[in-house]
Amino acid sequence: MVWYNDLRNPRLFTPAERDWTSRRLLDLRAQLASPAPKGVPRRTKKSSLIIGTWNIRDFDNNKFRHGPRRRESLFYIAEILSAFDICALQEINEDLTPLKDVIRLMGPDWDFISTDVTVGSSGNRERMAFVYDKRKVRFRHVAGEIVLPKHALLPGEQQFARTPFLVSFQSGWFRFSLCTVHIYFGEESKGSEGYQRRVQEIEYLAKEMADRAERENENYILLGDFNIKNPIDETMQALTKAGFQLPPEQHASNMLGDAYYDQIAFRTRADELTFLSSGAFEWTQNLFRPEHYEHYAPALPARHRELSEDGTPKDKGKDKDYYSKRWLTWQISDHLPLWVELAVDFSDAFLLNNLDGEYEAEGPAAQIEAADDEAAPELDEPTHSTPARKKPKGRKRPKVAPPEKKGTLAPTPKMTFAEGWRIFWWVAGGGMDRMHKRRTAGKKAEKAKQAPKR
């Protein structure tokens, strides 16, 4: 739960802004509490784990001068992050002060661990980080950045554009290593050098993490911004051909709902991955809505607008486009947070595995316990002077409480050629565009219903 005390500080929020921000937070909390995938499942104490990933655009040095982020925006970001147990963040900038401000708003139970900045023209001096609830997730004291060995360097002897970040955690029975990435994008064209570099970065990293998972018998989760355009793109194949599994349903993670840049993929131990649900949280449903333009117009930076001498926009339609397509992405992000919910309480399975069918019908007498420094005494065979123990009735099967959360193992079988071909023709035939149009029409219809009648 986010700490809202700052809203009562008159030096930070005027009464009008406190009212506005509180209304947005109430709307946001209601959306988060909605059934998945519109909302995010309620966090549990021990039965499930919610893992998120979010490219939180250029957080937050204002180098493009569309900001900085408003105080209210930090509250919204904190509220969304607090819906997860742990979340990987990309595009964290050199100055960690804004991230620390968000963590402070989330309360003392939250912490983060981050990389150093990645230097170089493609690195943008970005960091990657994990934000997690210490009550639910324990840091296992292993962290490191992944670099390419000499034999695997990219063309021109290049390393990863932005160094992947690997950290080991534990939640309940579930021990896992998270590796977050922000893969190089480059050019759009598949034949371009930049596109091939993107594929090679994903391919090498997926194979390396798969080899580690096999060698260490460890649960590995790859997550972050892979810059994957669609589920059948070569970049996706580079991820899955190493044996990584994806959630049963894929979710677009950009604001337009037509790209699958962000992914969460799994290479885990047998029977230790139980999916419950997944989704992409569309914060745009309640924050920085098109109808909020008039409220924010005075705060939009003049350097990116065409204004008349009296300060009004020369072209209001163009100004609204700047607000809704660009400015708000530097207030929250141009990505949606992606999340998965996993079952992590294996207590019943562990105990049931201890049962032995040999003792189902009849069991031995209770064992005589020895002191720590003594050998256990042997039980004497019954004699004529010692009445034989009556044969007990068959033992009842133990009662097992119904699980608080119930999911499914092995969520995604390998894609068949026929299924891949079907998806290819669906995309090539405009299926993605039609789906996007339906979503847009649905949102407009919902907006029309909510509009006050005159």
C-alpha cells in the first residue's frame, strides 16, 4: 500500500491538486482491483507470486525536456508497482533519486537493487533494476551483469548494447533467478544489420540462460524489453528455440496495443512452474486521459508546442496530439507493465511426496525417539507374555486443503508448424490491424457510455 502522506503537504500539493491526484489514485486502485487481465490479482501472503516487468521511459533525467515527471506521476507509478511482488525496470537513468522517491512512497517494506550505468552510444547511460517487497521476496545474495565472451561477440566485437542484469531471489518454496534485459532495437527492416544484431542478442542470451538453468538445476526467468514486434517474428523464435516457455496468452505491451516488445519467459525445473494468470496493465484507461487535456494544458512544456502570443495553441488538435501521444509517455511510460502470477506454495506437494504406499493398509508402531547422542533402541519382537498389537484398520488418505491458488503446469507447448503458419497468415491478412481497430472501437464505445448525458 502506497503512503499518501505527501498529498497532505501544502508545500507539495495545493488543495486542488490533492483533490485531482486523489481522484486519479482512486480510479487507478479500482482498476488494479478489477479481475484480470484488466486488473492485477490481489497479492497473497504465501500462495502466489506476481512478477512484473516495465520499461518506464527515461526515468527520469528529462534529457528530452518533456518533463520532468510531476509529483502526482510518481504516486501513480508507485501505486502500479505496489501491485506486484517484484518488478524488473528498464530505462532507469544515472540519477537514482526519482526511483528512491518512488520506493519511499511505497513504504519501508520495499527495496531495490540496480546495475551501474551502461556506457556507450547504445547504452544511453541506462540502469536496470528490480523493485521488490522484502516481506515476500528474499534476495539470495547473487547478482551480476551478463557479458559476451570473446567467441560470441557481435559483429564489430560489440557487447550487448545494454548489459543484462541477473539476480537470484526466493519466495516461499520457489527459488529463482531473474535476468532482465533491454535488447538493442536498431532498424525495423529484417534484412538490416540492426535487426540482425537484435536477433543475435536475444539468441545468445536465451541459450546462455538455458544452459545455466540446465547446469545448475535452477529456475531461470528472462524478462524485460526484448523489442519483439509480434509473436511469430524471428526475434521471438530466438527466445523460444532455447526452450524458454511463455505464458499461455500473449499480451501487447505498447500503448497502441499492436506490439509485443516486452516478454516474460521461463526455463524452470520440472513441475516447479505453475501459471495462474498473466496480463498487461493498461494504465491509460484512467491516467492522462484525452479528456484530461484541459487540466494539463497549462503544464505542457512550451518548447514542444506552437503557441500564439497569448499562450494559446495555434492548432489545438495538434496540441492535443502532443499531449496524448508524446507528453504523457514521459509522465508514465510508452510501455505497459507486463505481469505473470505464479503459484509458489509447494507445501502439500512436498508432504504428499513423503507418503509411502507400503504403509497405506498398516503401519508400524510409533518410533521410539532417541536422544541426540544415542542410537535409536531396537524394538523387540512380541513374546507370549506381551500381547500382540491388534492389526489396525487401513489408514485414511490425508485430507488436503484446497489450494488458495490453482494453476496449470507446462503452460505453452511448442508451437507446431501448422499453428505458426496460421498465425503468419492471420498477421499478413491484417488480423493484427483488425484486432487493434476493434479494441479502439470498444474503448470509444465505453467512453461514450461513461460520458455525462446533457
